[in-house]
Amino acid sequence: MFRNLSTFGLPLSGRPSELIELALSFGFDGMDVDLLDLEKQAEIYGVEHARRLLVSARLKSGSFRLPVRLDAPEKEFEAELAALPKRLELAAAAECHRASATLAPALSDHSFKDFFELHRIRLHTIGDMLAPHGIQLGLAIRPEREPGDETPSPFICTFEALLGLVTVAHERIGAVVDAWSLHVTGEPIEMVAKVPKGRIVEVRLSDAPRGPSGTELTGADRLMPCETGVIVAAEVLKAVAAAGFEGPVTPWAHRSRLAGRGREKIVRLAGERMEQAWKEADLEILPRWFAPVARDQFGRPIEELAEIVAAAEQVIAERGEG
């Protein structure tokens, strides 16, 4: 397993080079790939240039969001599907072999049986497209209800139901183990052992506030891992390790819970929390090859500042001699 940073899991933005430096500085071994942004870069600069930053930084690729809506109307789905082969080639070139997609929580205008079958058929089509590139797709659920959400007909909103779909889906289709979702649904971590072998695609760590039950929580209650200890991150890590998982483990938190903090503080905190979870789970932490760049209050590298000071001192000394 490796600690993974995501701009989808945390409210982060910036140039790829800046985000990569933050990931390396605070102990992350991998990063999610923004496939649509990578596609734009490849169109302008070429595929090799687009993939170079991540690969040269020695960061592993986490996952990318599948640019296809599984519950979309037929015409929209077909259009997104037509654009997928080229995008999958780009993902493979960037050495990113995991994708994720979140299932719609409600049935829309379908019966449960018809909606389930629609997803199974579409996932089989997508699985056939993923296979030549060695890419897996992890399915995630959104079990929490949002304020004003009165949907009477939920679709797949528990991990057990998700496994029912994964079990009959294409072999390239797996599950996202989301600690937050398990807490909201009240399902035990032992459910992880029921995932078909080799089909855990991604793990997400979060925490929850003390007090409210899972059914009372909304997405805005999602906290950074190890914040309250309500969700025991170490137990999740032990469970997925026992299942043979070796992929990305990503911290997730709602943006409102991190409001007012700059991205460096957010990534630093996330890195510290992930290291804490790793230690509590007795997982090995490999030495970092990358030394963080120390900066002064103006954002200038300390080494650069030292050079400026040395040059200034030399000028003063020369003037004194004159």
C-alpha cells in the first residue's frame, strides 16, 4: 500500500509541479491523476511531456476519475464512451492503472432490477475497454443523505449491495473501500474480506464527528483521518492489508472542514495523519528520497536566500576594502 494524495479527496488546486512538490514534501508516495487536465496538456505539449512530471518525480499514480457517467442517458453515455479509448491510452501512458466511479444513489426513472442490469451491461462494456490497458475500475457509493434529499428509491447505498454488483460485473471492475461509507452504513470492517480477491482498487480514509449516528451524517461531516478516532483508520488499513491490497490509500475530507487553511497546511496535516495511521497499523514507512524545500516567509527557497545574503555580504566587504 502507499499513501496517496488526491485533489478530489481534499480541496486542493494549483499547478501540477506545485502539488507534486507538496506531495513529496509531506510523505506521500503517490498522487491521483486528473485525466481531463492531462489530456489538455497532451494536446498542447504531447503525451511524453504530459506524463513526465509525475513519472520523473518518482510518484506512483493513484487513480483517475472515469470520465463516463454510468447512469447517464443513452446518448450521453455513448458519446462519453466514444471518447474513452483515447483517454485510456493516455492513462496507461501515465502509468495510471486504476480508475474510480461513484454510483448514483437513487434509481431515477428505473426499477431497481432494470437499473442494476443497466449498470451491469455498461460495466461489462467498459471492462472490455479497460482490459487491454491493464486498468481496473473501482466503484464507490454515496450512502449519506444530503439536506433536502427526499429520494424515496435508493439504488446501491451499502457496501454489501455494492459487492453484489461487483461480483457479477466484468473482472476489471472492483470496489473502493471507503472507511466513511462503512461508518455511515454501520457495516463492519470485516466486510472487506468479502471483496473478490484482487478487486479492491482504492482505499479512502476519513473520520467522523462524535455523537451523530451514521444515518444522521451528511457529506459536510466528513473529517480528515484520525481527527476524532470515531473511525479507526488503523483497523481499516489492517483489514485491507490482510486482503492483499497494495494500492493507493487516500485521505478524504469535506472542503468545509478545511476552510481557511492554505493548501500547504492541508497537505501537511494530511501527511501527518496518514503517517499516524500507518504507524498505528504497524505498516512500514519507507525513507523519503525527497528533501522538502525550506522556504522563508516570502516563499523563497532558504538556500536561494542564503546565496543572496552571501552575495550581499561580499559586495559590502568589497566596498569596505575600497
